[in-house]
Amino acid sequence: MNDREWADFLKTHGKEEWEREAAKTVCTMCGKPFSSWDMNLGNNRYDIFVGYPSRHDLERIQIKLCADCFDKVLDTIISMCKTNPVVDDGL
């Protein structure tokens, strides 16, 4: 489901149905079925078409990350950056 479909689903279904629907998505990194908590991240599904110049030219990468794995990946990427990629937009 995309973000809008998920929001509409939440308005019309109970907590148990919410958990069952979330569990249909599995984290690409750890293999854990999502919980409703993981779905709170929003659209935590990434579909990337890799262009040139990369070792992965013309590959399509689809990644779904639970909240824990999202944090691990982001912590790793941020620690590798020479400049801080975190943007504080006043939220």
C-alpha cells in the first residue's frame, strides 16, 4: 500500500486488521514482518533505478526497511558522510 491507501485503511479498520496488513510487508534487510510501528515511518519502501556510472548500472533495487533496520542503515550512511546530510527543516 502507498501512504494514502495506508491512511485510508487505518480510518476504517481496527488494530488487529492493521497489524495483519502491516505483516504482509517483510523487511528486506532482517526478514522480519512489519508491525504497525514500522508502518508509522511512512513510505519506507524504496524503489531505485540505478543509472550511470555505478557498478549497478541499469539495475532496479527494491528495499523495504523496518524501523530498526532503517535506523541502522541511516546511522551507517550518516557516519560515512563528510558533511551532515540531516536537514532540520523546523519540524
